[in-house]
Amino acid sequence: MKIYLTIVSLLMGLCIACFAAPPSNIAYRVGEGDVLKVMVYDNPDLETIARISGSGTILFPLVGEVRIDGHTVTEVAHIIAKKLSKGYLLNPQVSVFVEEFRSQKTVIMGEVKLPGLYELSGPTSLMEVISKAGGLTIDAGGFVTIKRDNPDQPEIDEIISVELKSLMEKKEDASNLTIVDGDSVFVPRAGVFYVTGQVKKPAAYKLEDGTSVIKAITMAGGFTELAAQRKIQVIRKVEDREVVLKKVPLHTPIMAEDVIVVPESFF
């Protein structure tokens, strides 16, 4: 996908920008490795395709080396138009395309099928990054954490937590959806609980929001004929020790690492 913009440089060095770009709440900033196509209206001899160097510059006819690293494409067009207007062209109309996105990267770890470092091909949503990583594993939890550099407080990272269900249903705030250069995305493993004793399918189960004792037992196939349904116990870790909750009501909420024990009835 290309980002297209047009800058019209007016007298006194003023510019007005109009552009059509993919919807994004965060502007893409070009960097080393990105390939730009720069065109000047009615001056085809100035058309240039250039890769941004390690020093953050490109070479452009007439004006020479232009530093553009870290700028949006709107700003790049403004910079070039301003330089051309200084003794070279009158009211230059500059158009800029990003031909190849190579400078922006993110890392995604945790419960995805292909964790690793990925390039961002322009404005990229969180769901697109997860898709690049092969999608979620069956053990993925209900939230994704994004760690982002905080320019206002460089010593403190910004932490964004996104609920996957809301994201997939498009209820999540759009400001949380766009991944930017340097972001670290982490998909934690879902919490689990255990059901044992007189149930039909004793095992470990993935914890979901709102899971109660009765829902957990239902997930485990229900009670056996020998179950003492009024003597259910929950073994729970509290501050590095195990606490046994006895005769637990069926509506009691379950927590991660809980062990639900359904004893046998002897009567």
C-alpha cells in the first residue's frame, strides 16, 4: 500500500498539504532503509527513487543531500519543496510515495505461533502484527500487552493493555490498535485451573472471564454419580501458601491456579 501526498509550496515558504493515506491514528515516520519516490509536478527530470541512507538522508537533484530521517511523509515533502523554492523553482508541487517500508520494526513474543522481530509495512494494526506472527496459540490469554517508548518520560515505558475480545469485536479504542516502531507486543498465556475428583473429565482448563465453580465443573463434563456435590473444595494459593476452601458454593468465582476438588460421596 502506498502513502500518497501532495505539497504545494506557496510564496514566503508556506506550504499546504493534502494527502490520501491508509487510516491511522499515528503517522508513519520514515527511516533508514525506506525507499521513497519523489516527484515534482511539471518537472519529470527531477523524479527520484532513493533509499534512505544510514545517516538518514537522500540525494535529490539540485538541492543535494536532504536529511529526512524521523519525519512523516508530509514533512519530507515540505522539506524538499522548501529547498527547491530557494532559487531553483517557483511554487514547486512535490509528491512523495513510500515505495518500500523497511525502517520500522516491532517484536512480538508470547503465545503466538511465530514469535520474533517483524518489519512494519506502513501503518500496521495490532491484529495485523498478530497475523504476521501466525496468529494466537490455543493457550493465549484474553489480553495483549504493548510496551512503548514514552518520549515525555524516556526512563518509563508506556504500557498499553488491550482486551482481545473487544479488539476482535472492534470495541477497543482505536488509539490502542496501531503498532509503531520499537513497540514490544506480548501475548501472555491464559490462566488455568484444575478440576479433579468425581467429575467426568478431570483435567486442567483455560480460565475465562466469569468462570465459577459450576461452570468449571460443567467444562469438566459434570458430576459423576458418586460426587458429593455439597462438599466441593477449592485449593487456592494465597501469598505463597495453599488455602483450602471447604463446602464452596457453586457460584463462587474461580481464580488462576485454583484446584477444584469434588470428593466422593459415601452415602
